[in-house]
Amino acid sequence: MHLFCDIDMLGRHRLIWFFPNHCIWVWNNKYAHEGFYRLYKMYQLEAFFFGQWNVRLFQYELEKATFYAN
């Protein structure tokens, strides 16, 4: 499940205030406790993997399918 927190992008410190409330909460509490930092890193990792998957899906939608017969 994607949590809609794109914490992996550049300039996130300027754009975090436009994210959903749970993203802002994780951002504000990331250094409060080790558990919160782990949650922040999990959100960041999830954003990275979702971004990679989204780019691959977008490439497959736009690239022409080619099949090679041997």
C-alpha cells in the first residue's frame, strides 16, 4: 500500500507542508525517538520503491513492444 509520502524527492523540506498529515507527523518526529526514525526511513524507502516502480510502469506504457522471433 502506498502511503503518498514522497519523502525521497529533492527539496522535501520545502514541500513537506503540502503532504498529508501523517507525512508531516513523521517528518516532525523523525529525530524524537529511534522508532520514529525507523518509521521515517521506512516511508522514505517505500517512496523510493514506489517511484522506481512508477517510472518502470510509465516506460512500459510508452515504449513500443517489440518481439523477436528466433
